[in-house]
Amino acid sequence: MRIAYYPGCSLKALAANFDRSARAAMGALGVELVELERWNCCGTVSSLTTDDLMRQLAPVRNLIRAQEAGERRLVTACAMCYNTLKRAALRVEAHPEELAKINAFLDEEPDYRGGVRVLHLLELLRDEVGFEAVAKRVVRPLEGLRVAPYYGCLLLRPRGVGLDDPENPSILEELVRALGAEPVDSPLKGQCCGSYHTVAHKEVVARRAHKILSEAASRGAEALISSCPLCSFNLDNRQRLIRELDGSFAPLPVLYFTELMALAFGLEEALSPEGHYVDPRPFLEERQLLRR
Amino acid sequence: MADREAVEQEERTSLAEELGVRIYIMGKEYRVPAGLTIMKAMEYAGYKFIRGAGCRAGFCGACGTVYRKEGEYKLRFAVACQKLVEDGMFLVQLPFAPAPRVSYDLEKLRPTENVLLKLYPELARCVACNTCTKACPQEIPVMDYIQAALRGDIKRVAELSFDCIQCGLCSMRCPADIKHYHVAQLARRLYGRYLAPKAEHLAQRVAEIEAGRFDEELDRLTRMGKEELSKLYEARQIEEGVGV
């Protein structure tokens, strides 16, 4: 299967390990992620004002790029891009008068006609590849590995955009099970990581990340998985500050779900120390899930 | 009397034909001959440029300008020394695009993912409106290189912006106040300094020259008389199969 792929800026820069592992893991399942030839930032950091049409130019322009390429579907791995693009896609379909205004402004582009479906990789895995097929592809079952799925906001909210039950999601748990590992549930798995407050209010975010990580660890988690570069930054890189605030805090590796897939599929080269503050490799080597 | 009026009318008509192009400079109507550039037309009308003019050959970017045409809602963009006047143009000349460049030491920078964002953080304000691209007289996909800059792709910024003449029109139009052409210049400098493949043949040739490989030949040439030099020049081999 070939599917149009929107990587997003983070996956081209600080979360290159997410992009690399996503392509490798999906490739192993026979899904080729075909990057759009031309794309721009999804338009994230959406405005909270109601008159924010200017903010919809970026996502709609990306939908036009998919339309231009003759694609009806566009898949992303980044939860933030997924949320932004899907919200815009649904919004302009529900409000043709807004789309008309956007199209009139984007006069150098062909009109966006609607109909491009924005998908997250997890939806593609659940609904088309199937977790059974994922399980079949596993060459190194992650037996005994206790992994806490972390959803954050963007995979679950708002209603209609979220890809699972916002109160009790299970899609990441199903993936973890398919890979042979054991999912660790946590009541904080759908809570916000602190998002962009990480720029101006590091400590607020560090405290929040501390809670999320400690809750998962207290339930036996040995690692945490996410689908968002910003959540991962806050949960992983902010552990430096967490240690300063709480000397007894034990580091917890944070991985992208695609890295966990790559590991179980025997694609070790897709799991690099770059992109991680807490290097997950020593721990995985210790558990004999990664060759030294 | 009637004859004289007819003659005058005829003279006016022929002058209007000769000065066939009607333009407006800062709102005032002028008639100028066809075939002049915006810059020359303004000079023809009596304006003198002491700023906002440079090479007059389309390369230096000093004369970036905007204009509108009668009956059109859109602003258009050009370099005044290149664009020929057309009937019904509304003209003005911009002496300068105020967009300060951030000060940096290239030797202390590294081509990392976020170096452009760090020096020009307003990059993150881009909403992909593409107004910059529409303003570019060089037809550069400006928004696309700004987007490449956002994701730290220095090579792509350098490649896409290569034809930039730094007229600054993009930055004058940007609703996010991005200084596009300075970002692009920094990217090209970083690309040239750290990322572009080194020209190995050039280093090799410089080493050969320094080792004195061509000294003897050069000495021989400098000692030659004019006649002998001409003869040598006439007999030079240009390219296989190309006649002199």
C-alpha cells in the first residue's frame, strides 16, 4: 500500500527519529509512506480567537497539495499535525462560506474542493493494516516489557477529531499488546503534557511531566510511548529539570510508538539515541531487547 | 483661426501618440514615450534618484517597487530598472526596505536545525499566506523557503532562494514581519560554509599552482613579445571541433 504522507516540521528536525522509525516500521508492514512533494507547516499553535481564518491558510494549503497529487487521504504520524490538519479539513467542509473565503484569498492556488481525509498512522494500523498483521510481523516479541501508552490531548480531542474514546482510549494498548509487550494503564494518559508552556514556564511543565511519569512508573511502567514530538519533549527532555526538583526521580525512557514497532520488527537501526534525552538503549539492552 | 486650432490639435495628437504612455507618479498624470523602464520614465518626468537606484541592470535589488494598474485590485511588484511602463500604471518609488539584519559571526554558528529560528524567531509567525511569493519580482517561491527554514532545511532554503536580489519587497508585505531575504542570505552562507560539497579539484589546482607547476610557463609568456603572443593567441585550441 502507498499512501500520501505529511511528515511535518518536527519530524524533519528535532524528531527525525520519529520520521525514520515510522517509515521503517510501516515499510516492514508493506505500507510505503510517500511524502508530499511540497508542503508547509501544518499551521499549529492554533489561535483561540474565533476570527482565525488566516490561521487556516496553512492547513488548507496542505490539503490542496494532497488534492493536487490526486490523493484522497493524507496520513501523519505527528499528533499535532494530525489534529491541526484534521480540524481544518472538517471545519471547511462544515462551513462552505469559510472555505469560499479561504479559496478566494488563496487565489494563486486551485480551489480546495474538500474531501481529503486526514488520517493518523495509528488509525491506519488499526483500521487497515490490522493489529493482527502487526503481531505477525513481530520478530522479537517485547515479552515482559511494561509500556505506558500516553495519548495527551491531540489524539483524543476535540470530539470528531479524536481517533479513540477520549475518556478510555485503547488504540495504543492494542498496539503494545500486538508487539508482545504489556500495556500499563494510567489515569493521566489523556492529560495535557503542558504543551507550549514549556517555553515560558518550564517548571510548570516539569511538575506536570513529573506527575505523568511518576504515575506510570508507580504502576510498573518501564517506558512510555507517545505520538507527539512536543509531548515527548516535555516528558523526556524536561526530566533534567525534574531531577533538579526531585533528586529521587528515576529516569524513564520515552519512545515514539513507531520506535517500539521498529524494535519488535527487528529494525534496530531505526532506534537511535538522537532525539532522546533519556537514551532508551541501555535499558533495552539490559532487557535483552536490543543487541549491544 | 480655425486652421491654427486644427494645427495645434494635430500637434497635440501627434505628441500624445509619440508620448503614448499615460502613467501616474504619486497620483500625478504624466505622458512618457513607450519603451521606457519605470525608472527611466520617472526620470523622464523630472524625478532624480539619489537612493533606491543602483546597478540599473536588474541585479542589485536597490529599485524594488510596487505599482497598480487601472481597473486592477492587486498590487504588482517589479524592479524599476527592468519593468517597462504600461498605460495606466500608478507608480511610486521605494527608497529602502527597512529590515535590519541580525548580527552574527558565521564561524561561531553551526548549521543546526534551529539556527535560523534562533536568529530570526519571527519565522515561526508564518501562516503560509504566500504574500511574500506574490511580491517577489524574481519569481522565487519565497514562502516555500521560509517553510523550509522553519523545519531547519538549510540546503533547501539556499537552493530555493538562490536568485534573490535582496530587494526586500517580501519583507515589506509580510503580515508576520519576517525578514525573508536576511534569513535566506544566512542560509546560503551556512550552506556555503558548512554544507556544500568542497570543490576538490579547486584545492588540487591551488596546490599545484603553489607548488610552482605553472611558473615556468608563466615566465615564458611574460617574456614573449606582442607578435609572438598574438601568434600564439591565434593558434589557440578552443574546443575540439570548434573552428576559430
